Amino acid sequence: MLKQQFQLKLSQKLSPQQIQLMKMIQLTTLDFEQRLQNEIEENPALETGKEKEDEHLDDFQDDFEVHETIETQEIDIDAYLSDDETPSYKLTANNFSSDDDEKTIPLTGGIGFHQYLKGQIGSLILTPEEEQIAEFLIGSIDDSGYLRRSLQDVLDDLAFTQNIIVKEEQLEIVLKKVQSIEPAGVGARTLQECLSLQLSRKQLSVHQIMASKIINEAFELFCKKHFLKLQEKFDVDQELLKQGLKEIERLNPKPGGALSGNFQNTHIVPDFILTVDNGILNVTLNRRNAPELHISSSYKEMMKGYQAAPGKNSAQKDAIQFIKQKLDAAQWFIDAVAQRHQTLYQTINAIVKHQEEYFLSGDELKLKPMILKDIAEIIKMDISTVSRVANSKYIETPYGTKLLKSFFSESLTNEDGEEVSTLEIKKNLRTIIEQEDKKKPLADLALSEELLKGGYRVARRTVAKYREQMDFPVARLRKEL
């Protein structure tokens, strides 16, 4: 039976402008600069201070106007045209002096890792068909330098994509030639093969022969660090085995890792810069090459001309609508940039104030417990906003460039009933592991007991979790001769 009824429902939805603002807050400095450049190129009504120098700009550089909220309703175009006396600084999203130096970080160019490998093919003795196979094999090598795919899969792809039909034995021969190029170990299919390839290029000494035997004949015992069984298997004394293991330690388990990193721009551009001046903390946004933004005066004049024209035809009405849309978009973007800067400033200042003791000393033991909710309550914003800032922003400090997220941690209570940061506990745990007797490394339960001696009551499972987060293996795998 059909029934008609009234229902009142309250829902909250983000407008497209608010969604864009949230995305802008999440952008890093480099991405934000690119976003600015794209907006300037796409919207002719948006200009930077470089297009037209304003002689009065320096007089008003400290009067940066920040809008508390981003208005999503339609902007009255007459407001642009009626206020001709509005100084340009009020239309500028800028809170730094126009005389500040632009801190440009040059980026270096270079060839890619795979291009570097392919460039060595010419030094190999190959037939034209083998050269094609070699290039295909190099294309299948990952950034760590390994060939992770089976030879059968490579054979199938060669047949379907390159129309090259070869036997697995022929492919193996070409792979061996590829494995002879630099860096040593590249093209290996397993860690064992990678280490073996590197050892095969070294001059044979007693220690290197020992290392080769360990890798080629007792790799499983080596991985499990069964040193006594290795001594028994090869009938050698502890010193020779120790020297052989040292030779293995000098090898690179990821031959392509360090090399591929050299071809990439891994420089981190900090979003905030913190300095300590006579015990006073100063934190600023890294504005780098961010330009000053303002509404195009030529577009305003153009709109004024169209509006003054009598008897507007269809084309003129379309032109007015187009210009109005561009002016609205430009004004919204300027306000959004101002809102972004305000949000970042509020968030970073709250974090720095909360962790003041750490930023003054650089001692990680002075990091206080801090969660996203703590900062959100201080700046009276949503937790998701703080998360967007913390997860993607870096701060340059006298103690290094660090991710904001690294300053957030849960709290535990020590024996004195005081709340301490889990970061402090991890630092103490790291110290204990680094100073332990490597011949008899401590198990997780023993590590928990050592922490208890320092006043930190931490369960064995929690110790195991922290140890894994810090990339320390279990006790057996930390054992050394």
C-alpha cells in the first residue's frame, strides 16, 4: 500500500570550492607552485606582481588581508568595477616582502637508470636479434636491479610483443651477458644470484673464496645466521668465517637502488622553515617562487567597457559572462591561497608551541605526546585538516628536515605516572638494541625488561611492534660473530 509522508533530513555537503581548498592545503610546496602556475596560465584574469610593478606595494606589504572563510556564492561583478580606489595589496595573496630573494633550488638533469643500462649494450658482443632481447630484458629489470619475472614469462612477451621466438637456453645466454654490465649484480633473479655475481668479479683471496662458498653452497644457513653450522660445514675457524662474512657485508643487495636514486631528484623542499634566535623560535612558510596574485586591471576595464555599451547583442552578453566567470574564479583562487596560508600558519605554530622544548634543544627525548586531535582543538579546525597538513609537509629545523607527521605520537604512562611519548620509548629501545652484545642479542622479552629498568613498562608484544617499525629484525637475525 502506497503511503505519503514528510521526512526532514539534515545533511552537510562540501561545495566544489571547498573540496578544491582542501586539496590545496594538502599540496606540498613544489606541487602548490605548479598549481599556481597552472591557474595563472588558465585564467587570464589572474595576474602576478611580475606583470605590473606597483610602486606602492612595499608600503602595504605588512597589511596582508586574510579572509576567514571562502565564500561559495556568486560574486557581484559590480564590486569589481565600483571600487577603483581599492589598493592592489588587498587583492594580493602575499605575506612577505616583495624584496625578498627568490630561493630557487636548481634541479639537475640526467639519464634514467634503464637508459644507463641500455647504453652499455653496445659494449657486448651480440647479434641483432640478441640485442633486441637484451633491450627487452633490461626493460624488465626493476629499479633495485633485479629481474623479477620468470624466463618463461619473458619468452611469452617476446613472442607476442616483439615477434621474437627463441628457446629458454638462448634467453639464458643473453641474460648472462646482460648480467656482465655495470653495476655488478644487475639482472639477478634472486638475492643469492645477485651476491654471487658481485663476488665473481672480485679478485680471489682467501676471504673472498670463503664468502663465495657461503653464498653458493650454504646460503640458507647464512640467512638464518647459523654460524656454528657454517664452521662445521666448511671446517674453518671462527676468524676465517668472520672475514668471509665481512666480505659479504660489503656487497650491495640492491645494485640498482643507489644508482637509480642518482638519476632522480630526491631533494626534499621544506614547506616550513624554523630558526632559533636567542632562545626564540621563529617559523615561516617557505614561499620560494610563489608569485603575488591580484585581479587583472585590464579585465576590469574590459568588463566596464562591455557594460557601458548600449543595446548588447548576444556576443557581447556571452563576453560579459565569460569575463565575469574568470573574475569570479580569480577572486576565489586568491582567497583560497590566503586561506591555505592561514591554515598552514595556524597548524605549524600550534605544533611548534606544543613541542617547544624539542625545537629549542633538538633532543628527541623531549618530544611530548601529541595526536591530531590536540592540534585540531587548539586551532579549532577539523582533525582531517590537520592530517592533510601533517602527512605531506616538511619542516626545516637546525636539527634536519623532518616530516611533520613524525612529531605526532601516542602516550604511555611510566612508573612515576607521567605521560611519555612513544617516540621517547622508541629512542630508548633503539639505544638498547644498538648497544646490546651482538653475540647474544636480546629477545623481545629481554628488551621489555631492559625498558622496565629505565622506568618504561612496555609489554613484549608492544616492544615487538616498535622494533619492527624501526626496521630491527628479531634477535636471531641480529646475531654477529
